[in-house]
Amino acid sequence: MCGIAGIVRWKKQPDSDAEIQRMTAAVAHRGPDGVGFYRRDGVALGHRRLAIIDPELGVQPMADEDKTVWITYNGELYNFRELKAQLKSKGHRFVTDCDTEVVIHAYQEWGVDCVTKFRGMFAFAIADFRQRVLFLARDHFGIKPLHYRVGNEYLAFASELSALRKVDDAPPTGSLQAVDLYLRYNYIPTPHTIYHEVYKLPPASYMVIGFDGDRSGPVKYWDVQFRSKNGLSERDWEERAEETIRDSVKAHLVADVPFGVFLSGGIDSTLVAWQMSEILKTPVRAFAIGFNEQQYSELAYAEEAARGCGVELHSEIVRDDALQILPDLVAHYGEPFGDSSCIPTWYVSRLAREHVPMVLSGDGGDEAFGGYWSYVNWMNADPILEARQLMRSAIQSTRQLAPRAGFYWLRKSLKKSLQTFLKNGNELSEWQKLVLYIGEEHRRALWRPEFHNAMASSSEVFKNADVKARKWNRLAYAQYLDFQTYLPCDILTKVDVASMYHGLEVRTPLVDRGVVDLATSLPTLQRFRRDQSGKAVGKYLTKKVLGKVFPDEFIHRPKMGFGIPRAEWFYEGCSGRRLWDQVTVDESAPLYQFFKRDQVQALMDVHSPKHDNSGALWLLLVMGIWLGQNPEISFS
């Protein structure tokens, strides 16, 4: 894993490496093993390397044999050896054993379509001096980040937003609409960033930028497709799932350095750890984080999982003074990012990096196999379910009425049931009620009146996902929206920044084309069903697979997630409250440029065990820290 940066200028060409050196230095933490630059014809490429495969020869930026195609690349291709053999059969020659060179030759052979052949995580830029174009691409799921800034006669790109602030130009302009999206969703969804002129390249997308400034894209080259297959028995599905997940874990273990696994004790990380222990001959090192507040700590389950998988567990307790790293972490994210589980992710990454430079994680299992509580709530609100319940009630009621009255009541209930049944259950507005952090009414109360026009009704990525997903069943609709929004914009972003802060590579075998192809082909009942008592069971298939080695009490316990004791840490005398006071107590605090002080303080005043405002408080705390760190940014 690495950090990349670069710029193409189509008029004023830089006369030194100073600009690209500053940009690359901003992502130095992502690659402690090496640094490189290349500048030519208005194009400058920079690279910071974390050496995982072929440490000796995989130096970047890298070029082809005749030095006309150059690349700066961040990621890992898990099928690079198969692609290399295919390319060799077509006459390509290689001088390294790293995947970076395979990407170059794949581009030469297949052009921009090369990305459709890759299995892995990647973000890269190829400068093609024959075609005089810059080719930017990002992996299928958005595991690796890629941001770009469009300026006057230039386009710059980088792994992190901080590098784009180092371009020879005035600071970018802040976006008030992006701030409102952040308050709405807990993150700023693709393609937006906190800046008007800076964007996130969406997952499974590429762009082509001419050296003359002509630009095409982003172009989407792949997408998740839900196509349920029938005809297989439960046993068949279990065998296929175990085989597919094991194949993915094995592919993700290709490395020339030691590695381990994040082990929370949840279904997904335990499944990955178990498969690693089955594949490897040497003991697997696992890493876990716990809290003193037992209701938030899964450490006991991580210990049970480690024993069951036969792995060596390293653990650490995160206390409330852990928030001392929050300002530094806010700076690394480069824009307001509201997922508070970035804190334990930072600490477990630090713990792992003390032992290994690379780990596997269980991220993506909930999206693929239907594990979130939001899916349970969504399925419980299914209009079809409501229609059935109306019919049952109507039939029971008619039995207790006179025939004529009973017929009238049944007819009326039938009409209402039919209207409910025919209603399109996949409504974006209804889904967003389940995933919003601060609703419209409360956001309006927070914003100062002169900024009410900044309030966003939704975002492009949600609207586009809604249009495509409406044709699928209710569960697939929710999963698809998460694949387009929550997974790349929150989960994968959180892990990338918190882990690369320490120069730790995190690989996600459940966010893999083979695993997702399997998951999206499952009948709904293999992902979500109800037991005999009517209780919802998410991730049904993966729980069945893991149930081969773990007891029901471990498998079917309530889902906890990877949260922090956020509510408690905001109580009087705790670290969250102290940090809040530092950021908000001053009447001239940056937060009050845009938000009403009395409304902000009211959220804290009523925060208590019976009235938990910690979600909104955390978002405003992060926003206030970010504004204080960036006083030079003006907003519009």
C-alpha cells in the first residue's frame, strides 16, 4: 500500500520538482519504505511506497521498457500472476515480480478496459506520453481512495485531500452543501468533498485527462448486480460459500512480508481468521481492541474467537483519554468525517503495526451478506408484510361481525391491503430515514438563517443508486445502496485513513469480486430470514458456515458493531466533554460562523443517559475541530 500524488498542467509547466515534492510529502505516512518522482511535459508524478510485494524492484513511479508509459500506483492485485502469464503469452516482457508492472502492461494491451480484468484494491494514475493522456482509475468497491482537484489549467490528484492543498494555487473554496451532507449522513458522499473544486473519483470508475486539458469521465466500468440463483440446496450454498471465502482469503495472503488479522470477535472477522488458520501452517497473529465499559467491548468474544480459530491474540484496552488523538486524526481525514469508530480503528491499527505491516479484516461482510440492523428495520417496514398483517386482522375481525358488516369490513380491508401491496416499497425517502444522523428539522434549527439555502435534499450517489436498485427486491435494494454509499464513503474510508496513518496495509477478502458475486447470487433466504419465533436472522449463510466450528451462543448473540462509549465520554468530567468545551465554549468559535450557538449548546445541555445526543455532538465536535484547523478556507 502506498501514497500517490500528481498533476498535469496544460499551459504553465513547472520548472522544478518543488510542487510534486510537497504534494508527495503530504502522504509520506502512507509509504515509509521509499519515495520517488517523475516530471515531464507538464506532468509530474509522486509516490510514497509501503513495500509488500517485491520490495527490491517495485520502485515507483515505474515505466515501461521505452519510458513512454509511467505509473504511480497504490494497491494490490490478487490476480496479477495470472494476468502476468496471460500477458507474457501475448509477447510482453517483465523485469520485476510486482503487480505494478502488470498494470502497465495490462494498460498497453487492453487500454482503459484493463481495469475490468483486475481483482484487487487499487487507485492509480498512468501518464501515457504517446497518447498524451493521464489515466486515473479506482478499484471496483472503492477500497483505495483517489481525489482530484480541477484548477485553472491543471488537474491534480492524490490519495489524500491534504496533498491537494499543496498545489501551487490559492486554497480551494469550502462547500456549505457538503457540510450539510456531512451532518445528514455522517460523511460527505462521493463525488463531493468539503471543497467545491475537489472531488472523489467514485468506485469502479476511471477518467482520462488529455495533456491539453480535455477531460472525459468519470466513466463507471463495473457495478454490483443482484441476480438470485435457485436450484441449490442449503448444503450446496454452504459449501460454495466456504469455498469462495477461502479462495478469497488465500488470494489476499499473497505478500512478501509478515501479516495478521483484525479480530473483533464478530462473525466476519472470525470467519476470516478461521480461514487464515486453516490455510496457513504458521500461527496467525490477531489484533483486537476493548473498552473498560463492558457494554461496548467485544474483547471477550475476540478471545473466544482466537481460541476457536487457534490464533495468537494481541489486545489493548482503549480508555476515554483515547480522544487525545482526535484532532490529529481529523487532520488526516482531510475533511469532516463523523464515524467515531475511527478511534478504535486507529488504535487497533497502531497495535497491529507494532508486529506486522499488513493485516486482513472482515469489513464488507455486512453489506454482502445482509448483516446490518438497518436491514432488519427496513425489512420490518416492508409494505408487503404490512399488507399481509392487514389481511389477517381483517379476516379475524369479520368472524366476529354480522355477515353484512363483516363483508363491508373485509372489502374495505382488501382494498387497503391491495393499495399497500402495490405500493413501491423501495422508496429512497424511507430508506434515508433509517440512515440519517441529523434530520432536516434539526439541521434547519442548527444552521443560521442565512445558510438555510445550503441544506441539501439528497445527493447524486443516493439518487442514482435508488434509480437502479428499485427493480430489485427489498433487501437487495438496501444492500445496493450501502455498496454505493456507506461502504466506500464510510467503512472503507475510515479503515484506509486510520490504518495508513501508521503505514499499515489492510486487505478486505470479503470485499472481493468473487465473494460479492456469490453474495449477490444468493436467494434472499440465504441472506435474511426469520426464525420460528419471528426474530430476524441476518447473514444467515455465513453464520451457518461459521457454525461448523462455533456454538450457537457465539454465532447468534446480538450484533454490537465497532463503536466507542461515545455517550458516556460526553458526560461531565470525561474526555469528550473536555474536548467539546475547548472547541465550543468561546463565543467566537469557528463553529458559530454557520451554526446557532444556543442550539449547539442545547444539544449538550440535555445530553444524558435518557436523552442520548452523542451522535449529533460528535458530528459538531469534528466539524468544529476541522474548521479550527482550516481558518483560511472560505465557504460558499
